Amino acid sequence: MPIRWLSIRGYRSVQRVRLELGQVNVLVGPNGCGKTNLYRSLFLLNQAADGRLASTLAAEGGMPSCLWAGEFRKGVPKRVTIEVGFDQWSYRFACGLAQPHGSAFSLDPIVREEQLEFRGHARRTTVFQRKNGSAQLRDEQGRPIDFPMELTDSESILSELREPHRFPELSALRSVLLSWRFYHEFRTDADSPLRRPQIAVRTPVLSHDGVDLAAALQTIGEIGRGMELQQAVADAFPGASLYIAMGQAGMEVQLEREEFRRRFAARELSDGTLKYLCLLAALYTPRPPALLAMNEPDANLHPQLFEPLARLIARAGQDSQLWITTHSQPLAESLRREADAKLIQLEMLDGATTVSGEPDGEDGEADEDESDN
């Protein structure tokens, strides 16, 4: 289920942005323009569906730190609102500040609104709506009912779903959001777990930090795609071959170059080479997600790797929707050529993340009372 559009309001540097998305999307702009904030807005939806909204926002400094950094207009509620649209469905999620009442958890978010809407040819149907502490939804027979469980103020209703067969639309939405996959950075310093032997366990999906890289690459090879893997390595590093060595301590990534007479262990590989192998494992996953998001995959890579990386992304775009952020215009142009990517140019304008060339217009929604924050 690909995302057709994304709307974000009130999140850090994002006052109000709406993006129309394609199959492969590249958000490009200078450092500090808010690319990562847009990336993290999708991550927040994923974490909300998993019941980790409060802890994720706490890691960012709590709800007050996550609100729009500028001034809110009078009458506009102080909240983060994220809305995502699919082919016929749209999901809206909004959270804001808790009312001060002496709790030790005053930095937790309060979910102010959730809504799932079906958009048919003739009319819109609200499948569920949460507002003012209560929720109404439709069951498997389309009958409107009250949500049968007590809601947690700081978490999404999706994370509290206990009878998915009764609410198939909510269950389907939760499954889609949880299927999204995110890669932000891979540690490549001298003490990184990537440079040490790893436990041998079948790994069809590379972990978010890449600590199971050797197992992920070995899994790809054992399902019959070893030749493709070697070709992808040679495309980036001409004359190189990939090996996964087994030892008493576990399995380890090794790379052999034709100009040398030995293999190089993971602890000897350059930061860029090790990171590229992580990107390769993530993009070649035998279990492609609905959405694969990568935040600045070009960091620490030599520009000579941009073209091979663009080809990897183009291949992954056949099975997943891709979201790539980068400050590299050359990588963005490579992705346009290789993957027919949609380029979204970002800039910081008057302190707000803005899509270049698009006016900061109203979205047509009525302002709400600010009394509930």
C-alpha cells in the first residue's frame, strides 16, 4: 500500500508541509533544512502503531521539544499533526502537550485526535475517530460502536487493538505502518559491532543498526541470490568478491580484492566500504517492506559509489516504496536517472522547512480552539 501524499504540521522545523509522493522519492537539501524531521515524522507513525510513541518522543526531549520551533498563530492548537494518504484511505494523527497537573510524566504526549477515513468515488466514510478522550469506530459489519477498551492518553489506538478480526481496517492500517522500515545510520568506528564476528542466525531483514550484517548477507546468498549479491559488490568495488567466514566466534564479513593476495576482515575495511555493505544488505532484503526509508545513505561514501548505490535503490524500488534523504545533489541526480526518482527540493525559509518553489498556502482546514493545547 504505497503512500500517495503526506502532510505534516507543527513538528520541529516543519510548520506546514504537504508532499505528493511517487515510488522512489528523494528529499534533497542542505544541512539544517529539515530533511531528517520529515523522515522522523514517518518514523513517529511507525512507533505510534507499535505503542512506542511516548518513549520515542522522550528520546527527542519530550513533547515540548518536538513542537514547531516557531510561533504558533493565534487559534492554532499547539500540536503535531501527521496525515498520510493511500489510494483510498487517509489516516490522521495529532498529539500535543499534557495539561500541567504535577505528574512526573508531564513530557509525555497526549493524543488529541486520530481518524481513519475511506474515500470512495462518491463520498467519504469515517472508519474510526478518536477525539476528546473517546473513540468511535466501525466493526467488521460496518456498525458504529464505541471502542471497547480504555484508551491510553499517550499512545495510539492502533497499539491497543486486541481484537483485529472485529476491526479489520484498523488491523490492516497497523500492519502497514509496522511494515515500514527505517535506516538512519550504521556505526563504523573501530569499536563497532559490525567489525566483530556475529551470531550465525538466519536474518532476512537487516536490523536498523546493521549489527547482524554478516548473517543478513549470508541469508541473501543462501536463498539463491548469491550471484546477484556478488555482482552488486563488483559494481561498487570492481574486482572485489564478498565472503562470509565462519569461525568459533561466529560469522564475519570479508572482502577480497583482485589486486591483493588475501581477504580483508570487517575490522580492516574502510568506514565507507562497511557502510555500503550495510546498504546493500538492507536494499537486497528477501522480505521487502511496503516502505523503506533511508536517512542520508550517502554519508561517509565516496562520490564514486553514488551511481552503484542509485542502481541498488532502483532495484529495491521495484518491490518497495523508497524514501531517501540526502544533501548530495549528485546522488539525487543519479537517482533521477537510474530510478526515475521524484526529487523534492527542500530549503529553510523564514525558519521553516519548505518545499522549494511551492507557496506556503493554507490547506483549507479550519483552525481549532487552542485551549486543549
